Amino acid sequence: MYEFIYDILKYVLDLFLTDLKYENYILTLLTGIIIAFAIINAVLGGVLALIWGERRLLGRFQQRTGPNRWGPQGILTSTADAVKVMFKEDIIPEEADKYIFNLAPLLLVVPVFIIFSVIPFGMGLYAVNINVSVLFILAVTSISGLSIICAAWASANRIAIFSALRSVAMLISYEIPVGLSLVGILLITESMSVMDIVNYQSLPFILIQPVAAVVFFLGSLAEINRTPFDLTEAESELAAGYQNDYSGMKWGLFYLGEFAAAIAAASVFSTLFLGGPNGPILPGIFWLTIKVVGVLFVIIWIRATWPRFRIDQVLNLAWKGLFELTLVNIVVTSVTVIIWPEGDSNRILYIALANWIFAFPFLIIIFRLLRTKNYVDYINIKSSYPIGSDKPKFEKVGS
Amino acid sequence: MIGLGLFKGLTVTLKNLFSPVFTVQYPDKRAGLFALSRYLNKPISKLITENPKEFIMGLVGMAKIPVKNDQFPRFRGNEFVWYDDRCTACASCAKYCPLGIIEIVTHPSGENMQAGENYAIDKFDIDTGRCMFCGLCVEACPYDALHMGTDFERGNYQRVNLVLDKDTLTSQNKNPSSWFRPQFEEKDYDPWDKDLSNPKEAGRHEKPSYQDIKNKWVTKRKTNG
């Protein structure tokens, strides 16, 4: 994509200005601006569509219509919301640290847009090709934790700080299983570049690495603060969480950042595990769009169904469940990669088979370990007292 | 197996996704072309020439169809229905009203002197802004002249406009509720269907005519001697 736009610009520029001094630099800058403009606007349009689609789908999941007043099928609802948010008053609390308070929303939004620079939208349709782009994605996504703690600390609000501490504890815990779940893929492809991983996937990695796919999906749900891991916005406990004191367009930026992060997570999942732009007949960008929409549908479906975790349950799941699963996945994958030599045409099938065989018993064992004490047993232990009450402090002696 | 419940929940919500919607849209609902042509009783080809604006709106699913929801006949709205011809200005309603918001001013009309002279009504005001719609006035009315109404879209910007005076009561559409009026329910009366402007239909008994009263009281007494 870069070379294509660069050549067109150079052709156009040569028509008017023949002897330009720093032509290379100007052309590079212009090309970069055009690509960034295109990608950011595509993501913004996607966010507007996603907000509408989520509200509409959630409505249908709960047997109501959802927004259907503005525009055909209510598609302009989110646009109207965006315009409204822009014109709202921007309030900064008196005790807030102004500089950090203003910086926090940007810290959340900008990294999300940066992620899209390494994602291939089609075959050869990408902004930049870094040879360590998987590492780049993991690094960039972890900035969101900093943004959340900045927002909470700067707004000098104890509810916001509770929310941010929970959120950051969760984000840091889930980065480890997310990072380790990708090791299996890196072992098989022997490359850290997203382009290589996409080119490798004649068979999508979700079939070769089922455990890693599940762990990565759950981890990315936690990274983007989605149900069932949306502890930061537990409305009944924390009101709006870390964005309590934000209003107007800054709040809008947080909102935008969350939904853009959902799209980013879906597109990363579909490039790494669903084959990205690979697919028959249609061009690559359609296949990627279809896969991203499918993953987003699953995310919304989960939001409509599953209840929220408690903070201890979330951390238990990360450290006692997913972390071990990823370790097991790494061991199984590395052993199979060594056993079957390269060049064998059925190598990838053998690896997939081994992974599937080892996946299910370990999943069951891990979930057994995670099982909490049964509620019925609790009743039997304390049968003489009503549930929830302690032993009475003062008992009559001798009566 | 632990974790199976998660997937059971997912199937439940997936079933809900493909099941019909319970939302009742009010006061109008958005409709596409087919629903619009069904509502206007015209084929789609006719819609293009006759209602081009609505056709374009229907094409993008934004045409409006007004919705009137089913309403129970005994529903009490925030208005009253009053029949001038049935009212004798006895002011029972005003006496029974616990809030004292019914104001009746009368003068002797000079008509019907044989039966004890009718009253002419100068003023019949009900301040619905303070009314609690207990219905005691309707229960008290001996001639079925006052009924609870069924209309509920009477929002106003000023409290003055909430006062129902004689002119509005006589001129407004008469859709009485069948609350405390069992004669309506026997006839399967639907308040939205019918405008009961004829006072003779509204009562259990008809108001006797002048001739009847004369027969009952004057002629009978004369014959009895």
C-alpha cells in the first residue's frame, strides 16, 4: 500500500514541481499522512457502526427493538450521540491534576489506533511491516493500563481510584497469559511478524492451537474491559469507574477508545487465529471484515449473556487457570514441533492433532482446580444456624 | 462438567435473538415498504406515484405508522365525560368530591315547572389538575351524566388548561370509560371504537320526557282523585 501511494504521489508531484530539494522526505510524510488518515477514519466509522450494532443486538438479545428512531434502522443514533458529546460542557474538577487529567484520554485512544498500523487488511494492504509486530502489539496494548491509572489519580476521586486499581491489577495479570498464548504460534511459524503468521495460515491457527485461541480470546476480553471482565465499570459499585469525573469530549474519547479497542482486539484475534485476509474467491479485505464482525458478534453475545466476575475470581482465573493452560500449551507445542521435522507436508496436521488431544484433558483438570466449594456442602456444615449468620456470641450456659 | 452452564446460557440468549420482539412502539412505529403498503391498503406500485415522500421514507425503513394500543374499557384516563342533557344539576358530584374541585353554578330555568322546575347550568368546572381520579363523583351521579374518560394524552404547559369547563366538556369527543358503568361492558363496548355522543346510549335508564313525567305525576293523580 505504501509503495503504491508513494508512486502515485511522486508521479503527480513531478508533473508540477520538477526540481524539489527534499522530495523523498516530503513524499514519505505525505504518504504517511494519507495512510493514517484513511485508517483512522475507517476505525472511527467502524466504532460508530459498532456502537449502533451493539445496542441494536443487545436489544434483540433481550427481546426488545433497540434504537430505531434516527436514520434507517436507527443507524444515525451513534452519530447523533457523538455530535451531542462534542457540544457538551467540559468540566475539570478543582482538585484535579490538569495536565495528567487531559493527557489520560489521549493515552487510551492513541495506542489503539497505533495497533491498526501493523494489521494487514488485505494481501499487501498494510501500513507498516515490522519484523517484531506481535511483540509491538503486546507492548502497545499495555499502555491502556497507564492511561486508566492516570485518569483515576488525576481526577482525585476515591471511587475512580478503586476502579483503576482493580482494572490495572486485572490488566497486568491478563497480559501474561495473552503473551504466553502467542508463544505456540511463534514456535510453529518461527517468526514474530504478523505478515508471516498470516501467510502461514492456510489452516487457521484456531484449529491448530485451540487452547491458545481460547486463552487469547478471554485475555483480550479482559484487556479491553469487556464483560465478563468489566470490573472497572461495575455500575452498582463504582458508578462509571475511572471516568467518573470526565465529561464532554474527554469522556467521549474514553468511550471511543473502548470501542476502538474492541475492534482492535477482534482484528488482532482474526489475523492471528482466524487466518486474517486469507480466504477463497473474495478479496482479502472482505474476509477480514467478515471475520472481525463475527468476533465482535461473539463479544456482544457474551456481553448479553454472562454475568460479571468478582475481582478475586478474575485474578484466580488468570493466575490459576489461564496461566497454567498457556504453559501446558507451550510444552505440548514445542515437543511436537521438535518431533516432526520440517519439510514434512503433514507436519501441521500432526501438530494440530497433538494439540487437540492434549487440550481437552488439561482443560478439564484446570477447571476442576478452579472449582470453588460447593454451596450445598456449606449448608450442611452450618446446618444449625441460618445461612449468612455467624455463631451467636452469647450462649446461655446450662439452659 | 464445570463450565457447561456458560454455553447453556449462550444458547438461551441465541434463542432470544431469533424470537419476536415484545416492544410496543408508541405513538408511531417505524415501518418498511411492505408494512406501509399494508397500512395504506395500496400496492407498492401505486405508492410511488401517489405518496412519493412516504415511499422514499419506507424504502429506508423510516415510514411512520401511528399505533393505537389496545385499551381495557374500564381504564380510567385523566379526563371526564359529561352529558349536558342527562345532568339535572343536582350537584351530587360536587358534594361527594373529597377535594372539592367540582364547581357548579345554576339558576332556576323556569322550564318543566310541573315536575318541580329544572335548573339551568351556568358553570360546570372540574379541576383535573388537583383531581385524584377516585371516581366518587361518578359513583354519586344518579343519572349517569358524569363518566370517567379514557383519554390520557392531555399534557399541558399550564395548570389553567387542566380545568375542564362546560364548553370543553360538551364539545370534546365522548369516549367514556366503563368504570362503574356496567351497561357498557354488557355491550362489549370499546372506547377507541365508538364515539358515544348520543346521551341516550350512555345511561342505564333514559331521562323521562316531559310527557312521561306529566303522565306519571299529573294525570295519575287526577285519575286517582
